[in-house]
Amino acid sequence: MLDDVSAWLQAFVQATVLVELAALVVCVLLAWGTVTALRRGSGHVDARSILFGTRGVDGALFPLVLLGLGYLARTLLLAWIPLAAFKVVIPVLMSLVVIRIGAKVLQVAFPDSAWVRPIERTISWLAWLAMVLWVTGLLPRVLEELDRITWKVGASTLSVRTLIEGALTAGAVLLLALWVSAAIESRLLRSATGDELSLRKAVSNALRALLVFVGLIAALSAVGIDLTALSVLGGAVGVGIGFGLQKLAANYVSGFVILAERSMRIGDNVKLDVFEGRITQINARYTVIRSPSGRESIVPNESLITQRVENLSLSDPRVWLSTVVSVAYDSDVDLVSRLLTEAALASPRVLREPAPSAALSAFGADGLEFTLGFWIADPENGSLGLRSAINRAILDALRRHQIEIPYPQRVMHVHTHDSPLARPRASDPAGDSAAPAS
């Protein structure tokens, strides 16, 4: 802290400041080299890494290493020259560490949340404000004044300073819990696929909830709040779950059941009512199903437990598709079957085993109806484009071999006869005149 701003300004214009700045540049280069070497030594680094970030210097490790080197340089220089620049550099580096850790942890823990950005700005403003108060020497005086604003809550005496310190402690503990849970989740999900992915996702969600709960308890204990007072809150939450939060609790429990029993996994193709798509996320409360057309359906987990769901890839990811073709009655059946099979095999998405098959399925009103069936292993890529490509290949093959695709034909028979009503009767006085023919 600066006890005398004027003395600090006078020391800042001395020649020894150049030595401090040179030491700071050396610390920056050493920190950059250390982080780069660690990044290369660790092999593949995830772009969402908290320590390394995307470029190394935007992660949390760079300001941490720079802060440690800055403290070391400050200790060495303090024995030789009076310090001026490092009295500001150290608080700035500490603020940068707090901002970088808070921002990276929130981005990794909640990647698609809109409320993360305002919290990041709040952390930045609070960190820079604390740095300014620290450098100017006003921080102890501000804390002393806040400590004088007190009020009694039952048998405890609280102050504004206690509340602020408690909030900061709780925030730090929660960030640490989220950091640890994010690291565990990244390690668990790094190479998991299929069945393992869903199970590890369930374990990751459970560990995150447990760590956050333990972090909250530790933060409340550090502030000095009696945890026995939470029994009333627990009873109120229980009553709320019993009356108004039944659906919410059911969705959370259903989510853990789905992840634990692995009846539906990330990557499975499912059909719920009239919506069909691929499961992309299984969260604690809901599941995201993405259709081949790009639409996403957010389905409560309770619906997946209580309703009938068709899982197209539970035990086997292969899906059978078909298309129907009509040809003239005088066509060669064997030739048509061979051409249909070859048209299906021309597509790389069609499986060779089991092989596609063409069958004479019906005698239609206009021609012979063939059903071409084939298997694919990637239904998440859609089926409309594949059917179109196969139908085009069938059309080209039939035209090359001059096999007719019949048009709908209808035959109308017209019968003409004399109606008895049109003949003149003998007793009719007007019988001489001919009646109009109908």
C-alpha cells in the first residue's frame, strides 16, 4: 500500500524505475516461455482449458506464473533499490489473476449461459476497484468504516464488512468447486463414447453437485453462520418439493435415472411422439433432441421415463430404409432387381452387410411394384438426401436399359342404348314427334 502518494510519485521519476521495468519485462518473457513450454509438453490441450486457454496467454496459468515471478523480482529488488513500479504491478497482477480465473471457470462450467457475461463484468469491476483502493491506501479505511455499520440478527451481530467478506469467500469457494468439477469432467469425458459417455456424464453431474454443495457449506462455515439454522430452510424446501416442485424434482431424478441405466445415450437416434432426432445433450432436468432438419426439441426428462420412446440405436445403430419403384408388366423382373440393388450399392452410406435387397412386393394397378430395402449406420446424417440419390440412380439405370416406368392409366367404357323412356307410346297424342335421345 502507498502511505504517501506524493512520495511514490517522486520515487517513480527516479532512474531506478527503469531497472524495475526491465525486471518486469524479464518476468513477462519468462512467464510466457514457461507457459508455452508447459503447453507443448502437455500435448493436446483443449481449447476450453482453464489454465492454458486457447493461446496460452489468455488462460489462468500465465497471470499466475507472472504473479509468482513478480513477487520474486520484488523481493530481490527490495534489497538494492527503493521500489515504485512494483507497488502498482503486484496489485494489478493479483486483480488480473482474479479476473482471469473467474472468467475462465464460468465459461467452462456454463458455456452457453447468457448470464455469465454480466457476472464476468462484475468480477472485473470489483477486482479493479479493490486494486485501486489497495494502491491508494484507502482499503483499510473503507473496511473500517464498513465494519462500523452493524445490526443484530438474533444472537449474532452482523456488519456490512462481514457480509461482503462472506460473499467474497462464498464466491471464491464456489469458483474453486466449479474449477475442480470442470477438470474432473474434462478428464472423464475426454475419450468417452457411446455407453461410457452417458455414464461418465452422470458421474460428472453428481460430482459437480456434490462439490458445489460442500463448497457452500464450507463458505457458510467460514463466514460464521450457524449451520443448524439451515434445518428450517431444509424443511421449507422439503415442503416446497412436496407441493409445488414435484415436476422439477421428478425431472432431476429422471435425468439421473436415464444417465445411470443408459437406456438413452448421447448420440442415440430416438423418436418421441412425432418428433425424431439424435440426442445431443442429457442434462439434469431436460434432454436435447436434434432432428436432421436442424430443429432442436427440449424434452423434460420425466417425459422420457413415463412415455413410450423408440430408440433406433439402443443395441444396434443400423437403420433399415426403403423406396418403392413401379415398372411395366412386360419388364424383366430379374434385371430390374439387379439394377435396383446396384443403384443402392452405388451410395457409400449403404451398408454392404447386410446387403440391400429388391423384392417384387405387389402387382399394382399400373405395373409391377418393387421395394428396395437397404441398411445405413449413420441415421443422424438424415435419410432424404440418401433416398434422393438412390432414386436418381434407379431412374438413370431404368432409362439406360429402356425399362418403362408406367404412367397411371384409366380406361373408360361408354355404352350407348335406347332408353325405354325415350320411345313414343301409341296412346300418346304427341307420338308422331320423336323424343330427344338421352
